[in-house]
Amino acid sequence: MITLDTIRPVPLFAALDEVQRARVADHAAELLLNPGEYAVYEGEMPAFFFILAGTLEMTKQVGLVEQVVRACNVGDYFGEMPILMGTASPAGVRATTPSQVLRLEAQDFRQLVAGRPAFAQAILAELARSMTGLQEFALKVPTSRVTLSGPRWNPVAYRLRDFLARNNVLFTWQVVEERRGSPAEEPPISARLNDGTVLTNPTIRDLATRLGIQTAPARQAYDLAIVGAGPAGLSAAVYGASEGLATLLLEREAPGGQVGTSSRIENYLGFPAGISGNELGRRAFEQAMRLGAKVVITREVLALHAGEIYHELVLDGGDVVRARAVLLATGVDWRRLAVPDIDRFLGCGVYYGAARTEALAARGQAVYLVGGGNSAGQAAMFFANYAQQVTLLVRKPDLSSSMSQYLIDQLATKSNIQIEANSEVLAVEGAQHLEAIAVLNHATQQTTRRATNALFVFIGADVNLPWLPAAVACNGQGYVLTGAEVRTRAEAPRWPLARDPFYLETSLPGLFAAGDVRAGSVKRVASGVGEGSVVVSSIHAYLATAPVAPPPGEAAS
């Protein structure tokens, strides 16, 4: 944890008075990095970093090769340039030895520089040195594109921030003081774009459209429509588009799906230092787009109508998309915590998934996470960089049966992470936002009240596909049956064709399923990617036997 004693001996902060140094200590996060771990990735939203111990190196992606730009040592700092220039981080910085790094968010850094000439002069004097090595590389990263302002605890404002962050749109968040009184008197949410346009109380789709994100299909008919842009859907889009299929990818929130909220995936093949779920989703999204897939964001499917040549997908907003083959890759939704009145705090203290946009608000606070799986463990590691205390509430006696051992070992290295076994949340309380939770320990049968503004829930997942037609067979938990199970499981209706179902084909010919939504799937990122790639072969086989689509302009059902 960064303290005033940490700040005082640093020469860079000598130009600050004691009150200003205390402010830095109060707002800074401490990053403890192992060799190969990144303080910041190229293209991420910028922050200011100061190296307290260890050595790091600055890297730049050039084509498919990551090149080292320069070494960074104790006393060096970075991040000031993209903050002052209004750009994303132009390079990545990773540890080469065990390192301790101070992290200060962009808004706090700007406030520190403003009105403090001596400190600003010290920073500007180092900009030339910071540019050394980077001058050979073009900085092709976007500037911050929107300033979002609104009440701190407004759930709609939270959903907008979450959408922007998950879609890698750089933004600035400004809290507006809430007026006392009725909710009708609450200040509006405002989104100011770079061109000066101001949107008042925008919907997510309105904001996305104004930012240039594709929110509507460009045509009506495709060879393949994929519902869901998680690992399976993105993989299928890459392979489908690369193999010549006119491919449409529909996603209601952000590329990457649920895995996109993971702060760090350590055991994915090919990334020895790990990779964030958001970064993995971003790369796959860019790859699918580069290969020709069309991607539409912020749209949900309301209905699926089967046809002899085309299946029809009815989208919210009224658009209808036709596709010769459809792939369900919707994944699953986080399971809701069964606690009275908890939905009242959704987006204002209670969050399903990691909700990384809330990390800054957790600085110096006590946060609670519910769950014993890898997602909960990864989130605990992430929030430990900001929160004073992170408590992981687990219903089982220990984590050994639900969490990977490498992650259990990492949790043990964090002094501000506490694991409470045999525990569950019984109640939540608060006025306008979450203020406290009641926790029952089943071993002692004692219930304790814990003051907190943040509860993050990771307790499993459920399928949510109310729009599937009755012809699509599912098991008792709602997961979609595919392949041989379509003919062997009692839940399945009669298969209508003489041929056997193709691999990963559902009981509705031409409708396929891959990833977590499929019955019997292995709930891992790699397996979802694998199924998404393999299913394209089955889709090609289906299209080879399906009725031929008529030429453009002719009617088809």
C-alpha cells in the first residue's frame, strides 16, 4: 500500500507540499509485478506510473513482433505523455525483475499538474527523455473520445461507463454532485463528444452510434449469423469470414463476452505472461473484422423463425436478419445472488462480474467478492491493487475444488486479500446505494454486518435464451443439445431429416451451438475458441446439402 512515507523520499515529488504528497498517497495504487507482468498494455487507457523498486522495459508492437524500446529503472516514470497529449498508452511496459510501481490515475495526475508550476516543470523536462526510442514508431492509437458526467451512484451511468470500457473506447468520467430530494431532481447524465456534441441521458445504443460503432446490420441476408461475441463466437467469425462465408456477428454488449471482464487469464496457451480478457477479445475482434466479418454491437435477438432456405433473426429495434446458417454462441449470464432487495443496488454497489470501471472508486475501501472460481480469484487480484481490503466470500470449506492452483497461490501473496470460507451473504442494506452487507459463517453460525459500498458476484452462470423456438432441444438446465445427443436424449424432439445431425448442430437443422451455451461443453476459454473454429466445418457441410439461396432480389423463405 502506498503511504506518505513512500512518497516523501521520492525526488520527483519534492516540489509538492506535505498536503499534496498526502493526496498522492491517498489516490495511488501499488502494483507489485513479477517478471513478465505488465504495468500497462499498449493501447490501454493511460495512467501515471513511478518505479519504486525493480526494473521494467517499454515495448511496442510492430506488426506481429513486440519490440523492446528502452529499459526503465528505479526513479523512472511513464504515462505522463499520453495523459497530457490525450492519447491511449503508446507502448506497453512490463517488469523484467520483481518490481514495485506507483500508479496514479489520469484524472488525479492532471489535477496534480494543474496549478503546481514546479511539479509541472519537472514533468515537462522529462518528456524529451520519455520520447527517446518512441520517435521511430508512429503513434496510431485513438484519443479520448467522450467525457461522461453524472451522479456517482446512478446505475445508468455505470452501465454507460462499463460499455465504453469493455468496448475499448477511451473516456473521462466526471462525478456530478447529487441534489438532495427526489430522484426526479437528480442531475442528468451527459456525454460530451470530441466534436462538441453533447448527449443528455443517452442510451447505450445512441452513444455507440454517435461514436461510430456499428449498431445496425448493413444488409439483410448472410451465409452465417453468429449470436454472441464471446470466445466461441469470435473464433467462428474469424474462421467463417476467412473461409469465404458472408458472416455477421451480433453482440448485445461488447466483444469478448463474459470472459472480457476477466482482469487476467494466466493459463491461456501462447501468453506466458497472461492476458486480460478484454485484450484477448479486442485482438480477436480486430482479427475477425480484418478478415471480413461484419460486427453489430448493442443488439439483442428477440426471436428466431426457421425457414427452408433462410432462418430469420428478429432484433430489438425492429431489424430482421436472414442467414442460411445460425450459430448460437451466446454463452451464459452470471447467476443472480438470491438475497432480498439486492436488485435495488444493481449498478450502484452490487455488480455481476469484475466491473473494472469501479476499481478507482475502491481505492482505500473494503470490497467484497462472492464466489470461489477463477473469475472471482482474478477479480480479487485486480481489486487488491486499489482496495484497502478485499474479502472473498466462499461457501465451500476451501478453494481447492473450484479454483486453479496457480491462482490460489497468487491470492496467498496479497496481504490485503482475505478468504472467508463457509460464508454467504444473507442481506444487503443502504439508502441510495449499497452501504453494508450481512455475512453468515456456516461453521460458527455467526452473522456479522460489514460496511461496504462494493459487492462483486461470481457465483456461476445460467443460460438465458427465452427466444429459442420449441424445435430447439435443451437439457434440464437449459443448455442446448447438439450432435448425436439430438437423437439420443429423451428431451429432444424428433429429428426431421434422414441424415444425422452434423457435429454441434442442434435439433433445428441449420442452427448450431458452440461454447458455454452448449450442453456438455467444457467451460474454458480455449474450448470455446476450439468449438468456434470446428463448428465452421460443420456449417460448410450443412450449406453444401441445404437448398441453394436464390439470387439477390428474389423471394426466399
